[in-house]
Amino acid sequence: MVQDEPNGEVVAASDRPREKKPNFFQRIVIFIRQVFAELRKVVTPTRQELVKYTLVVLGFVAVMMAVVYGLDVLFVWVTTQVFGTKGL
């Protein structure tokens, strides 16, 4: 059987009673515990990996700057051709 929840969700019917929701402060404590549990899973990169990642990011930024600069030059050329005036 399926029953509608008050907030509009459809869920499977169950004969067991609903679990009581923890109060506000208990939810904060649970959240903080879960954050620390996730932080324990984080692996910090070695110095070599960190240097490699930094160079990759800087390279990507340089390529994107070149693309944006190229598009800017192209748009200036197009507007000069269309309107016949030099850009600022």
C-alpha cells in the first residue's frame, strides 16, 4: 500500500511506528561528528603531487587567458569591421 505524506511525498505504508526526529542540538552534534568522520578520510597530497597539481592549474589558467584574449581581439576586429570605428 502507498500513502501520501502531509508534505506531498508518496511513501510505502508500514505498520511500525515512526522514529522520533532528534532535536536541534542533537542534529548539530550528529552533523559535526559526520564532518570529522569525513575529514578523517581525506588524504593530503605529497609535495611532488602538490607541485604537479599547481602546475596543471597554472597551465590551465594560462590557456584560458589566451582563449579569452583571442576572443577579445576577434570581437574588437569584428566590431571595427562592422561599425568602422576603432575600439578603445
